Amino acid sequence: MKKLIFIRHGKAEDPVFDISDFERSLTNKGKYTANTMAIKLKEKELSIGVVISSPAFRAIETALIFSGIYRKPSNSIIMDDNIYYNFNLSTLHEALSKIDNQKNTVTLFGHNPSFTELAAILSAGEYNSMPKCGIVAIEFNVNFWTDIIQNTGKIIYQLTP
């Protein structure tokens, strides 16, 4: 069994003229909510497994907060540009193909609309909306990360702030 956990970044600063979208940080509320959701996830998951994040600052901040709750070293977070720029089923497969098949859980930190769309594609349309700092876990009855295909996942839980 393989499990993907999608976590959308927390509430970020509003866009402003002199800060790019890529550089936007979490607000204080976004940091608080990420911490609360990390604690909520820890009640369900002993480990978040391999952590892959968008390199956008708000996603990294969210990943760092969750990693801190799980006492995972920050340098274990894998950055994947595709999660920010072009995240779809093909780029998900590309990221998963690099994961050791001995690992059974991958947690992804990123953005909408791609996270909502991927969760729906993977779970045969069972998912329709991911709020900021929302979490959805999808399980697959496969032994290899490369065997994950659309419509084969089962949503095992959703957590919302």
C-alpha cells in the first residue's frame, strides 16, 4: 500500500507590487493554522514519510511547520519546481519515480488548483475542494510508486482547518 498526503499551504500574504507570488510568506494566521493542522495530522499519522514541497516560500514555510511537529530535519524536505509551476499527473509521476519503494508515505506541500484537481483525478472524482492548509490522504493498493494511476486511489481521510 502506498499513501499520498496532499497539504495545501496556509494563508499567505496578499499579493503586493514589490513581492513576487513566489516569495509571498504565510501570515501569522497561516502559521498558526499550519501548526494546528500539523498537530491534528499527527493524531492520525505517526510519520509523514517523504516530504516534497513546492519551492514557493509559503509552501516551504508550511512544510517546515509540519516537519517541526514531526521532528523531521528541515534538510530532508525535497523541493520540486513542478509543484509550483506545472503540477499534474505526469509531473507527479516524475516526482514519485524518484522515491524508494520501501517508503510507503509521501507528503506533498503545494497549491491549488492543482492539488484539488490531482486528488480528484487520483480518487475517481471523490474530491472537490481543498481549503488553505487542508489535508487529504489517498491510499493506493500498489507496491510501487510508479503504479499509481488515475481513478485507483481511495480517500482515507480529509482534514480541514
